[in-house]
Amino acid sequence: MLQCLIKMELGKKGLVLKLMGLLLLELLCLCLGETYHFNWNVTKASYTRLNSTKEILTVNGLFPGPALHVRRGDRVFINVVNHGTYNITLHWHGVKQPRNPWSDGPEYITQCPLQAGANFTYEINFTTEEGTIWWHAHSDWSRATVHGPIFVYPKRGASYPFPKPYSEVPIILGNWYKGDVMKIIETALALGGEPNTSDAHTINGQPGDLSPASKSGTFKMVVQKGKTYLLRIINAGMNEEMFFAVANHSLTVVGSDGSYLKPITTDYIMITPGQTMDCLLKAGQSLSHYYMAAKAYSDGEGVAYDNSTATAIIQYKGTYTPPSTPFFPTLPDYNDTDAATNYTKRLRSLASTDHPVDVPQSFDLRIYTTISMNTLPCANNSCEGPNGSRLSASMNNISFRNPSIDILQAYYKRIKGVYKTGFPNEPPNYFNFTADQFPSNLSTPMVGTKVKVVDFNSTVEIVFQGTNLFSGENHPMHLHGYSFYWVGWGFGNFNKTTDPKNYNLVNPPEINTVGVPKKGWSAIRFRANNPGVWFVHCHLERHTSWGMNTVLIVKNGKSRPTSMRRKPRYVPPC
């Protein structure tokens, strides 16, 4: 089901990245890449899960969607035709897209959505990414079923920084909703309350054996004893971070978010929505069947979550009598913050000669931003949020609202009135962000479309400060157009004097989605060498819908090679 059933036309081999017009990032990839062309059709397809059959939005009729297999430095053109009834966009999560925000995908940020019957050709330029990344819809909640993996192999003549695995298997963690996901979020936004949780977690589109109605479709991974397999794990889920483990097998984590890590061996991983993890699994156990399992990590008080457990099966080749019930892994409790933290704090970049790091040792700009749950007043207290209010979310007390035309077009054409600059460098009000109680006047944010303008090639530090307003919980924050270094984290309120003394500026993980711990903070650094318009948002979909977002506009450099590419001949109209 995960095979890509689309036609691939192999383009002419050769140097596809011209020397003229390259950003410094692209110069790193002076490699013989290949160019690929695909046709993808967004259509409805019928799927049965949990004793319910419904039509869901898919790409080429597949759930999960087709896999892209490319090498570092390749270029891909994908013509997307929308045969569905909802508007759609696609985002290439983890692809830096040097100078090319036109194909990045978030609706009303870098493009207007493809309306029913329309088509648009995305140009995806791979540069330094290597490992597992993914693609997904970036329009309302359609990514629940419109998503798929991207395998980025080393360029020709290069190899993995670990022994080549016998085989590679995508493991996509997702959700199944019995209802129409688009109507679920539309209803929640109209009423002002929480959207319904999913009805089941899934592994490669299947809930697994613990849901009897879906047992026959449980994903099975057949392995040969003694061989090593690379699990390319993606959390495509909508609203829950996940614990994942394989019974009686340890995992060796070697990569995350399209970058290599120093290998660590663990009995489980914790992976947030948006993140990927590359894990080696050695099939070294007795011939039998073993469950892999995934369940939510949800530490927010009073926050609804899907408490189901998704399963798949590791099935050894050979002659033996299968157990009536496969061995089951031990997973941490749903609210085990220590387990989540003890895993994530071990991650380090590989930082080798072939895969070096370039961590900014200082910064030109620090953005210290709170990320908060909020409420907005509702007429006659008639909404379904706390005390009749409407649920909201914010960064630095600004709840982001999408404009009616995309910010990229407005920036490029200098159209006034679409957005405002001046997203603040620090919170408008300082208080004990992680306290247990707050004055009521702190709960209501401003509502608007404010962006932050950043100088080209400046070094930027962003500190995401979690708050405990209404409901403190982990937040996976994603930055488009960049990978960044996760240099520090901690619990409580960030202290700009003492906390940076404990930063890891030697080998921090280079990622694109960072977890901000409940009642804590995370700090990232990067060089703003990719001009364009880039979305920053929480990858918990309900928080994005409520406004936990902003936009970075990175200005052009002083030359054509350091400036944003010109607008394509055709972009979807609003």
C-alpha cells in the first residue's frame, strides 16, 4: 500500500544546480543530482477502519500517500491536480527549499490553495537533507489523510554513516477519524470548543490488533533473523506526541528530521507530530511474532487525547508455530514526562568529518516568545470554551489569523494591508509563565497577522517559552525553510543570564521540529541565509488552527544568488 504507484520520468543526468543564482546553502550540494517529474492526483478513496467505511482525501488513492525516493541534491517536480471538493496545498516538511518559498506550501502563507479542479506544479530542491523527512497537506486538517514519507539517500558514491541495513521500512504514525476531519475542525471553530479526538491511532494506516475490527489489516513487517532493518519513523499524527517501542527489541536511533545523530540505543522513543526518527532494528530474537506499538504521550491537565494504542507486527521468517498473542512492548505511561525527557535529552548531532555541524556561537537577534493557550470572549458567553469563551492560542500574546491572500505574494508585490511587521522580540508582559494560577487579564490575546522581518545572513536565536495558561503541555514547534540547532532547554522560566551557560554549542541535534517541554522552554539557533517567507507554528494541529503561529520574513541579500527567486509564471489564485 505504501508503494508509489505514479509514473516516474527520469530526467537528464548532470549538474542540475546552476552555479549562477545559488544561495550559499546550495553551494554545499555541488553534486550530480537528478531531476524527476511526477503527477499526483488528490482524490477521494474509500477505506474501511473500525467497522466504518468512508471516503477520505488521498493522493493517488493511497493512505498513507506515495513515498518519494530521492538522493541528496536531487530536484523533483510534482504536478498536483485537485480532484477533491476541498481546497488543498502540499508542504515538503524538512526540505529547506533554498530561495524558493513559492513551493513551500502552507496556505495563505506562501500560496493560495488549489481549488477544486485546479493544478499546480511544485518544485522541490533537495540540498543538505539526508535521511527521513515527509510531505503532507498544509490546508486546514486535510493532512490527517494526505501525507507520505520522503526517503533521502546519500548522493551517489557516498554511504550511510552506519552499516547499510538489509532493508528500509517506513513506519508512519497517524490517526483515524470516523467523522470527516474537515467538518470536525469546522464545527469546533464555529462553536469555540475542543475538536473531537481521533478514534484510533494508526501504524501505516492501520489501528492494529487491539481494534478487533481492524485486525485483519494489521501491518506486518516480515524480517529475517540476523538482519538489520532501518525503520523510518514519522509522526504524521494530528494532535498527540507518541511513545513507540518494539517488544523484546532495542532501537538504535541514528537520525532525525533529515540529519544524522550520534547513535543511541533505547527501548523506546518519544516522537512529536512533525518529527521523524531513523532507527536501526536488529532481528536478533527467537523466531516468533512481536508487536511494535505506539500510544500517546499527553501531559496536559484536562486536555482530551486519543488513548488508544496502535499496533503492528514484526514477523520472523522461518518454520515455527506463531504465538496466539505476540509479545507486547513496555511503553511509558501516557503522562510520564520523565520518560519523554530522558529520551529527548540524549539526542546529539553526529558532527563527523563527512557530516559536520556549524553551530552559531553567538546571535545577532534573539526572539523570546511565549507559546500559550488562551481564550477569546464570545457574545453572551455562548461558546464551548471555558466559561462560555472561545478557545485560542498565541505566540507573544498574538493569536495569528490567516489573511485572505498569501503573505508571500503580498510581500513580493508590496501589497499593503495584508500583514503587519513588528512581531515582538519578547513578551509584552512578564510574569511567572509556569505558575499554577494567573490573573484573568492574562488570558485574552491580541488577534492579528504580525510577522517578524529578519536580516539576511544574521544569526538568530529563538527561545520558545511554554506557559501554563489554561493548560500547560508539550508543544512541537516547526520552522519552515530551515533546519536549526536545538541548543538548550529547561523547566521553568528562561533566564537569559544563566541558562545560556548550559547550552550545547558543540554537537546539538540539527532538526526542524523542536519539542518545548510542559512548563519549560527550548532554545534554537540558525543562520538566516534562506531569503523568503517562512511559517513558524506548533505542529499540534488544533493549536495551529487556534493561532499559535507567526511568520519569519528573511530579507534578500545584496546579490541575485542571495535573493529570493522570482515569482513563477503561475501560482494558484486566491
